[in-house]
Amino acid sequence: MPKVLVSDPIGPEGVSLLQTGADVDVKTGMKPAELLDTVGGYDALVVRSETKVNRDVIEAGKKLQVIARAGIGVDNIDLEAATGAGIAVVNAPTGNTVAAAEHTVALMLALARNVPGAHHSLQSGEWRRSAFMGVEVRDKTLGICGLGRVGTEVARRAQPFGMRLVGYDPFVAPDYARRIGVELLSLDELLAESDFVTLHTPLTEGTRGMLGMRQIENIKPGARIINVARGELVDESALLAGLESGKLSGVALDVFAKEPPDPSPLLEHPKAIVTPHLGASTREAQREVAIEAAEQVLAVLNGEPARNTVNAPFVAPEVHEVLAPYVPAASMVGKLLGFLSDGQVTGVTVSYEGEIAHHDCRMLQAAVLAGLLGPVSTVNVNLINAPVMARERGWNVTEQSNRVSREYASLISATLHTRTTGFANGSLTLAATSMRNETHIVKFNDYWMDIVPNTPYLLFVDNRDQPGSIGAVGTIAGRHNINISFMGVGRIRLRGQAMMVIGLDDPVPPHVMDEIRALSHIESARLATLAG
């Protein structure tokens, strides 16, 4: 039987499940040197966050077929080293979903009925019923920011309370939202209409500080905010200001920008409920992640695919040789589409032309989807789970192939279908190829161009083709000390519409973007952040 090493404490149910198909040794608390001496005799390694599975450990684990993380994050595992060694890395992203959703609902009800304050008051010998007048959640509007696994479970639990459910998530299809009883709105609309606002989005550059001073100023008076996702999603000083001004009736925080947080007026505010990151802290969640991790270890050891593999899948060498150079191109196409679209995603069409179309290109489709979903997902997105995650969001994903390409030896393109978009009538298309192992973006909608996305930032400017257009944008960049690496232009006809793509070495603050958009010949401008 294969041998499994469990080097961090996991639920006993997971150990018992592993024992049905393997010899299992539980050795927790090992020093790094001891782990190096031990791991070579095992086919699988199961960890949580304590064990650091670095390159040395992976090289020492010469028999390892799979490394499992009993939880979501795999930042303690060297994915590149594991992939290079042919070791599958799996995690357990769904085991704590219900725990996080239930904690969200618990905090919402505690806010509504002032439970913690009333509890402490009574314990101190007071009897102040009128001081803790609450509100019912019935007929109130719950705004759910992020309709992934946890946000969806919160919606399902809130429906029996008779609440109106609204949601903000640009990467969820409207049909999916309707199926779970959620009305999709913009973030500003959601904040203006919601009595309770709960956050379930991943932390990205786009979502960091998504609730700041401006949002709190414009939120519905008396709203209550709940955050069981990531502390950095909110500006804690803005929350405190909202509580002090009376704009917010309460906040409930399970997560903080710094953990543990430093003492602050927000933590001590009488209208704030705070818990020490308890979202996943249930016996059931710990049992579920242990079982989920164990199931996937056994699947890999039995030669079966694991549903939550977080590193690259195996591809036959002859196919890999042809398709591998186009995986980064496909991923970049998806990533840029995500930045450039401002509509509600309903589906994606991925097209292959030329030599690559002679092969099974599902890995390229997965790379496009992973590029789209990676920046907006709370779990690790890869070529294995990206198609599943797209289906979970209700996207309609289709493929097209043409074995002849007039322009390039091979071309991959993707069209993002949206309910509305800033650039086209419900769709946005990007095409790319690979030349000299380098990704080239060669088409944006109807504009042909050739740019290499090797700068931290790309600025896409839809403008009228007229003298001075390029110079005007360049002048603004120079005035604000923003360095331009390159500039490419595509146009359909002389003096018609054109597309500028500008590679930048420095970020563009929002007020500079507003200055560019204010130019008379500019139709629209969007910034894509490729750094990090």
C-alpha cells in the first residue's frame, strides 16, 4: 500500500479515510531537518499551514505523488518545484464554505438585535431594555458583494428570513444570480439600497479598499456592514467615521487588515461587533477540509484526477510541445479581458486558428478562463478547476476551430460576452499569438496591432484618429511623471476610430485617468494592471 505522511494536525475523520487506502503516519511538530530526513519514504504528504513544503522538501520527497493542503491556501507549498517534480498539489477549498456563511448570518443577526452589547450590559448588572432596541431583518435588503461559494450560501440562508437579496459580482452570469434569488446591481446601487452589506470577494488590487470614504458617504443611511472575507477590503478608518457620524448603524468584522489587530477605537466602539477570524472555526469545517483533502490524496494515489488540483496538469509531450507556448498567451488574453470589460459576464467564446487547431485545445480554453477568473477568485485558479468554476458562475463557454490562419501560424482569440460593456455591443474580443516564446496581443475587437504585454501596466484608449491624439495622452503622462515604455496603434481607416495601447512603467492614479478621459477625442480609456 502507498504510504502517507500527515505532518500537521488534521481532523481524525481525514486520517481514518486515508487509512482505508494507505498506510498513514501522523508525525506533527517535526523540525525542518527531521522532515527532510523523513519525507523520502512517503508517496503523499498532508499538511495545513504549519509545515513549509519548500524546494528542499520536494527534492527530498523522491517518491511523492501528491501534496495535500487541508484548507484553501497553498502559499506554504512551492508549486513550481512540485510541478517540476511531477507532484500534484491539491487543496480543500469548499470544506469551510458553510462555516463562513453561517458566521456571516450570525453576525448579521447579532447586529440587528444588538446581542453583544445587551449581553455585556446585563452581565454588568444593568437592565436597560430600551437601550438595545433592534430591527428585524424581514423585508430588509441584504447586499452581497461577491457571489462565489460563500456569497451563494449566504444568499440561500437569507432567503427564509424574507429578505430582498441584491448582489454585486461582475463575474457572475445574470441567469445564475436569478437562480439563487439575487438581483444584480452595480456596487454603488447596492450600497444605496442595502440595509445590510456583506463582503465575500477575493482581495485583489481592484477590490482592496472597495468600501472607503466615498462609499461610506454614499451608503444608505443606517446600513450595517459585515466582513468575514478579507480585512483589506474595507478602509477601517472609514468604518469608524461612519459609525461616529451615525451614517452606519453598526459593523461586524471577523477579519482585519492586520491580524491580530492593534487596539483601536473601532474595536472598542459600542456599535462594532468583532471576532478573531472565526469564519472557518467550526468542528464541522475542520472535519470537512480533512475529509476533502484525504479524498483527493486517495484519488491521485489511485491514478484518478483530483477535482482541486492547484498546479498544472500532465499533457502528452507531443501536444505540450505545440500548445505550451500558447498557454501564457491564452492566459494573458483572459486576464486582459477581465480588466477591460465593465459588463456583467454571460459567457466566453474561445477560438483557435492555424496549427494549434489541429490539437485538443481544452488546456488553452482553461488558460483563458484561468486568466479571467484568477484575479477575482478567492481560491487558486488553474487549468484544472477553471472550467468548473466558469460553469459554477453560469457562464456559457464555447469553442471554435479553424485549421487555417491567414495572419499567423497559430492564433488564439477569446470573446467575452456581457450584458453591457464599455467597448462593444455586448462583446469584447482579444487575440494573441506566440512568437519567439513571447506573447503578442495582435487584435482588439476589429483593430489589428502588435504589442508585447511586458510592462506592469497597459493603457487601452479608444479614440478618434486625428493629429495630436497620441501626443495629448503622452503629455498628460509626462506631466504626472508616468513613464511610457511603448505605444501601439490600431485603426480601421484613416481619420476614423483608432485604438491606442500604451505600455507604462508606473501606475496611473484615478485622477490622471479622469484627465485622459476628459480629452475631447477620447471615447474611453481602461487600465490593465499586469504587475503582481
